[in-house]
Amino acid sequence: MGSRDTRVRGLAARAGGWSARHRWAAVGIWVLFVVLAMGLGSAAGRVDVKDSDQLKGETHTAAKIIEDAGIEEPASESVLVQARGGGLKATDAEFRAAVAEVVSAVRGTGRVSDVTSPYDTKTISRDGRSALVQFDMRGDSDTAGDRVEPVLKAVEGVQKGHADTLRIEEIGGASMMKTFDDAFGDDFQKAELSAVPVALGILLIAFGALVAALLPVALAITAIMATMGLMGVVSHVMPMSDTANSVMLLVGLAVGVDYCLFYLRREREEREAGRDAQTALRIAAATSGRAIIVSGVTVCVAMAGMLFTGLAEFEAMGLASLMVVAVAMVGSVTVLPALLSLLGERVERGRIPFLHKAMRRRAARTGGESRFWSAVLKGVLARPLVSVLVAAGALLAIAAPAVGMKTQNLTLDQEFGDSLPIVQTYNRVNDAFPGGSEPAEVIVHAKDINAPEVRDALADFKARAISSGASRGPVEIKLHDAQNVAYVYVPLVGGSDLDKAGASLEKLRDEVRPATLGKVDGLQAPITGQVAGSKDFNDQLGGAVVPVFAFVVVFAFLLMLLSFRSLTIAVTSILLNLLSVGAAYGILVAVFQHGWGASLVGAEGVGAIITWLPLFLFVILFGLSMDYHVFVVSRIREARLRGRTTQDAIAHGVVTTAGVVTSAAVIMVAVFAIFGTLSMQSMKQMGVGLAAAVLIDATVIRGVLLPAVMALLGERNWYLPKWLHRLPDLTHDESPEAVLATAPREERPVGV
């Protein structure tokens, strides 16, 4: 074995050894890489995902027609004029006067165009108590929220004159954009910014020294900075997005800090065991460094699963996450050893006296092992079958609610609650004009939009949309003669109830359109809008579940098989990870769908899980769970290679890694929990799901189930059928003795 290891030293050990010997070169190369990546990214600029690339299907076709025609659709706004109580009707003089005042006030701002009266457009509710004044904002629709305030104030002015008898409220793309930016605009940014000091604070407690705590955070931040630059370059091939940027930051901080933590803790442990700094660094490189590479590659594979969804937003998130994990992994096994070699004992500078002394006393008393987990392990290993049954039974019970999971794109009131006045306005508009706040949009493109057969088909479509029961009207048609395009706005029966609105959409697509517009040769009429986009997204996401699931599971299995050369380890790794993900799903459904404990996280009345979250969580959690699993199993395997029995190796591996796994998990849970405090329910669901899963994974899975299962299996943990012996051997003897035996002679300590 010794001669084999001399020829084939581990990649992490070689990288760490080179970096430690050429420390200034390693640090310089890393700094140059980060600066170059940022510079190239800044020069290239970031290309964001276009509306036409967001989805496939009819939504994509509609967006492509609009894009090719060069039509800039303005932000549309409406003012609801509604009688309070059962008094006024739209035909009454005071009601008419109020409508006229609204029309005059919004026109007077000079910020709007195409102002229409409800008496001209027939946008009056069936009960005659509500009416809509409609108009468009001038300028770019993406920035309309910045220009809508004078219009909102003008409408408020009219409301003051009729406060006792009428409700006069504005709603639309621009006003919602401004309201949510004012209420929640800084929410996400504050969460991102607070994640760094939270991680730093936990690391200070974990290490008891400022320099040691700063290293992981600094490396994670530089990895994130480099990835931001690379995203700009890569976006010219695969467009990126703000969401991808936020997910990249979240994942980058989590794995970047984790990887450094694993490395630093092992280096410190070896020094406390009496090794000199150089030897401790070599052992950390060969052991924790190898675990980081195996874990990093596995996480990258999991993130790559998002590329199989066919959804541009998911593909952007997957590629951005993959890149930041790869960069953090490379930095951890290259520049970190160089920095540790440069700092030497100075890594302990900035000690927090009482913390550092307490840690020293605890390490001297326990030999670096966790007393809590030692006690837990003693019971687990004494009764492994009971431990498996109890722990697995508990997790299956937690996962059980996931069987009835209901997914949907959240409506406005589900996403933000009804505390904001504009959400209440949204509900009132939908009650008075079902589907009016988010109508279906039929984008009609013909060779000649004014041809008689096209005009007749449009009129027929308008009539049948109402007679079929898909809409109660009014159906509005807006022509763009120069581009031969027509927009047909159809309020859907069902309004904000997406199930009922979806049934109305199917009537339009499957019955009304073929019988009218579908009879004109060469005419395109894709139907888009919020409800259509939600349906197309769900259909596409549903088709991606099986390929993504299969890709992630199969490749993770193969990586574990090759890295540990054990069929048993590979199978149990996959099963335990699936159990962890299932438990996270169960918690999400229990809290956000059934409302159990929802008040604790401010999630009352949501009633569903946002559509994209289950697949997103599966990919992210499957990748992140491998962090701890690979680290713990690597330590168990190392102890086994040093001659311990499997039972002793399990106990040693779990208790010696318990401290670092706990610290890493606390950081992840704290960072993810920050996102659980955000106002948007989608972000809240993501934060709670991730935090719960990591907590379960680091405690029940790694502390109880993994050692119990391995104890039951005994020597079968290392089983590899003879017919699999031909597989590439990615293992190497990673025990400290083997590391020292393979060191260049001039680097070996005396006596080795």
C-alpha cells in the first residue's frame, strides 16, 4: 500500500502541499483570479433572462411575438371607484362626478396615457357599484414604479373628497411595484447583508479567535465575488438573473464557510495532538481536503440537476450555484493551506479570552471529542436496531404530511398577506371584476391584422369568450396596426382562484380559440398572462421532476461509490439523504399548507407550497446534505484504515466530527432562518425548509441514524462486489500515518 500511495497521492494532498510550499504564489494566484474574474465580469456585463426565454409553450411564443415586433408594453394601471355600503350606483350623479375627477386628476399629472372612462369601456361591475378607470404609465414599464407616485397622490386627493361615500383606490403593475419596493424592497438585501455578520459571530464562538473566524468568511466572500464576475461572462452563453445571484450568495456563503471550517478544525486538531504546523497542515490537506473535494463535486452534480428543467430561471440558479461551489472548493484546498502556512500560530490571534480558555480546557478534558455526542453515541451503538426504528419512524412521521402536498403559484394575498392596502384593493377588484386584475392576454399575430377575416375572427372570439362561460367580460382589444399584432384582454372567471381561472383558461385555449381565431390561415394566437404563465410553468416543471431526480440520485450514487469504493455506503447515503429531504417536505406542508405552528413564522392562511420550491429544495438539500455525510463517513473510514474496528471507527468518526458539523450546521440554519423571517411567503418557505432540513440532517441523520445503520451493517459497510472492482479507484490511504509516509523525505518529521 505504501508504494501505491507514493505514486498516487490524493489531489487535495498534492494541492495543499504545493500551496504550503509556494504560499505567496498560491495567495497571489487566488487574488489575481478573483480580480480578473470581477474585471472580466464588469467589462462583459450581465445578460439577464428575457421574458421570451422564461418558459416554453404558449407563454414563450407570445413573448417572442412581442419581442420580434418591438412592442414595448406599458405598465397598465386601474383606479377602482366603488360605492361604500349599498348606497350609490355607477349611474348616480356623485359617482359620475367622482369618475370624471379621477380621469381629470390622472391626466393632469402628465405621467399617463390612454386614459379611459368606464362609461366608454363598459368596465362597470354587474351590480353597478364598482367601476374601473384605466390608463397606461408613460415610459419604460420596468421603471414605472419610480414614476407612479404623483399619480397615486392625485388619486388620493380625489378619495379625500368622497371618503364617506366612495372607495377610490389605484392598482396596477406600477403601483404594486412601488408599494412592494417600499414595504419589502430592502427586506431581501438586509437578509443577505446580515448573513455575513451572523456567520462571523458563530465562527467566533466556534474558534474563540478573530483571525481563525475571519478566514472562512473572507474565503467565502472572495469566492462569491469571483463567481459574480464569472456569472457576467457566462451570462452571454446562458443568461442569468437577480434570483440566481441571490441563490448563489446563499449557497456560496454556506459551502464556503463549511469547507474552510472542516479544514481549519482538522488542522487545529492535529496541532493540539502534538503535530508540528507543517505536518498538521499536510494531514488536514489529505483528510479534510479530500472530503471537501468529494463533497464539492457531489454538490456540483446536484446543482447541475437544475439544468435539466428547461426553465431559464432554474438553469441560471443551477449554473450560478454550481460555479460558486466549484470556486469555494478550489479555494479551500489551495489558498487556505497557503494562508494557514503563512499565518502559523498567528491564526490564533484576536483571542476572546473566556471563550478561548474554555475551549482549551474542554479540549484537554475530552481529547477533542464531544461529550454530548459521546453520550448519545453510547446509547445508539448499544441498541442500533432500536435507534434506527425510533429515528427513522420519527422522520417518516414528520415526512408523512408531504404525501398531500399542494403546490401552486401563490396569489398576491397568499404571498404578502392582507396587511397592505393594495392587496385588499386587489381582492376587491377581483370580487367586482373576476379576473380583471390579471386577465388572460391573447397575442394575435397575422399577415394583415386589419384583414376582414381577422377582424371577424376577433369579434367572434370576443363574443364566444363570454358566451362560453370563460369570461364575464369586458373583453378589450388593442390593435398595433404597424406590427400586425392585436392584444386581446380576457378577464377569466375564477379571478384569483387559480384552479377555477385555470379551467376558464382551458376553455379559451381548447374550445373558443379553435372555433374562432384558429380558422384563419397563418394566424398565431398564443394565450399568456399570469394564469397561463402559471399553468405553463407547472406543466414544464412537472415534466422535469423525473429527469432531475434521476440525474441527481444516480450521479450522487456513482460519486459515493467511486469515492468510498463501497456499494453499501453509496446506497445508505442516498437513502438517508432522501429521508432528510422528505422530512423537510413534511415540515413545509405541516406549517404552510395545514397551518400547524404557522403563527410562529408569520405564515397564517397560505394553504399551499409555491410551485418551484419542492424541486429547488430537493436539489439544494441533496447537495448540501452531502457536506456532512462525506465529512463524517470520511472520518469513519480513516479510523477504519488506522486499524480500529468498525464499531470503534463509527464512534470515533462521529464524536470527533460532531463539533465541526454542529458549528457548520448552526451557521447554515442561522443564515437560512434569516430568509424565513422575510415578508414574502415564497422566501419564508424557502428559508424554513432549508433551515429545518439542515437541522435534521446534522442531528438525527448524522448523529443517530448514520451510526446506527453502520453499526447494524458492521463489516458489510465496506462491501464491494467483485464485478465492481474494475471501477476507477478514487480512494487512497488517508490516515495520518500514510500521509507522513508519502511526504517528501526532506519534509518528514524525525523518525518517520
